[in-house]
Amino acid sequence: MTQSLRVVFAGTPEFASAALAAIHAAGFAVPLVLTQPDRPAGRGMKLTASPVKRFAVDNGLTVAQPTSLRRAGKYPQEAAQAIDTLRATPHDVMVVAAYGLILPQELLDIPPRGAINIHASLLPRWRGAAPIHRAIEAGDAETGITLMQMDAGLDTGAMIREGRTATSPNDTTTTLHDRLAAMGAEMIVEALRALERDGALPATPQPEDGTTYAEKIAKHEAALDWRRPAEKLARQVRAFDPFPGASGTLDGVAIKIWSAQPVSGAGEAGTIAEVSADGVIVQCGSGALRLTQLQKPGGKSLPVREFLAGATLAKGQRFTLPDAAQ
């Protein structure tokens, strides 16, 4: 079914491409897609298009890839050109999902019916860059999607709609990401249909109580600090799958840890208490962690039984404790 509402879309990763695909499939015209410039990726570091760009190109949609949208930034000409392109593109509303560039007020003022952001948290909790990772890391019992009317602040706009999902003890960032991407895609199509039908979407200002900020994931966070409680380390392992992957250093070798469960135990933090085909048990600040999926540098992620066939781990060995200041 063809819709009359014209939607400019801005987004970059898989999370965003799911929403763009749903908007396109629902029959909304998408006269312009904004996405980040191609980036080097893979072992060969070849320039690689974003998932949003790949979908747009495959479906014949017009793409713009400015490095910045801020006239006062390092790329004022690119920003000015992109803003001029948006002004010259007939459209009704902008949808933004994990775009990764700051949208200045000048740009937000262009779409006649504003800009709607698909944000992967229950705002105002986890404003910022890594809401899915941080929700798992913090042990949140539930999270979800908030559709938000964008303003110039960082995820501070009024809330249009909210969808919720429980987080399971087995959820990783990968599994929760996929669930929230599908939820966000469904919710934005429903919202756009309502906007087309009613001419406006009611929005509620965010409360200031309960505001938290989801810092971008840094590579140094991958190192597990065995002095922490086992339950928190298990959440860290799940939160950092697929990136950057939790790790521990044993005899100078960094081992990626892709699956781990908290178990009872007491002993010196970082010390291996047991090695078996069922798991490698490492003592923590409180409790212990059973490591069940491991990866050597340059190797594949393997169940512990297969990992031990090609690696010698022994009771009493001790993982290096990272600098506590990190």
C-alpha cells in the first residue's frame, strides 16, 4: 500500500537498516537517506558501506554521506551542502535511528513535521551512545524502544511512544539488539501511519528523575577485573558480545571470553580453581565465574571442551588483574 507521507531517513548500522527496510516495505516514499561515510573494515580494511547505505542502494534510494552536519565543525562545506540538499528535497518528516552524527537545530527545523528518533532504551534511562550494552551491563530487568521528538539536546526530546521487553539472563547485546531493532522498526511504521492519519503525534516531556547516560563502549573496558563480583562480570561478558568482547590475560596471552556464568566460590581473585570440559572456574571478588566459550588470539570462538584440546590451562594459574584505575 502506498502512503502519502514522505520520509527522509538518517541512520547507519544494522539497527537503523531494519527501520528503513520496514518504512520502505510499508509503502512510504523515502526521497533521501543520510548515512555516515564508508569506513575501513575487515582484515583488508577496505572501505565498506554502512548497512543503511547498502539497503538504500539496493532499493534505488538517493543517498547522502556527509562527514558532518555542523557548519561550525571541521567540514563546513559538507555540512552546508547536506543541509541544502535536505532543504531542496520535498519531504514531510525525518526519521533518525543510530545515525552517529550530531543534528544541529538548523537541520531539525527543516522537516515540516519534525524529526522522530528511534532510541533503544526506556528514556530517560540510558541517553547516549550505547544504551543496549549498558542496560545489560547494569542488570536492568527490562528495556525497550522510545520514539522521541528530536531536539538539539542529547536524547532529551519529548517521548512519543514506548515499547518494552524483558531482558533475560541469557541476553547478549547481539540478541537484545536484534529484538529491539525489530521492535523499533514495527513501532516507527505504526507511528508514521498515525502521523499520516492524524496530522500530529502527541508527545510527553521526559522526566528528569532517573536520567542516566550510556557512555560509548571503550576497548579498555574489555578486560575483566576479577576483583569485581562474579555476577557483574557475567553481565559484562554478555554486554560486550559482539564488541569489544570481554577478555582476560593469562601468562601474557589475551583470551576472549564469550560465555560465562556466575557460580559459588571463594579464593584469590583471578585464580583458576577448576579446569574441566564443563568450564574453567575463575575466582572473583565475590563468587566465581565459569567460563564456557573462549577464544585464543587469531583463533575461533570455541566451547570450552574444544578450546582445552588446543590450550593448556591448569588449576592455580592466575589471570592478570587489570589496572584498577581503568
